[in-house]
Amino acid sequence: KKKKKNVGIKATVRFEPE
């Protein structure tokens, strides 16, 4: 659980694989 900036956009991929 890093910086969840994708929260809301992709709650499923909030761990950010990029």
C-alpha cells in the first residue's frame, strides 16, 4: 500500500503495478 493516488479511479489496482 504505497501512495494511493489511483484511489477512486482504479480501486482494484490501488497498489499501482506501474
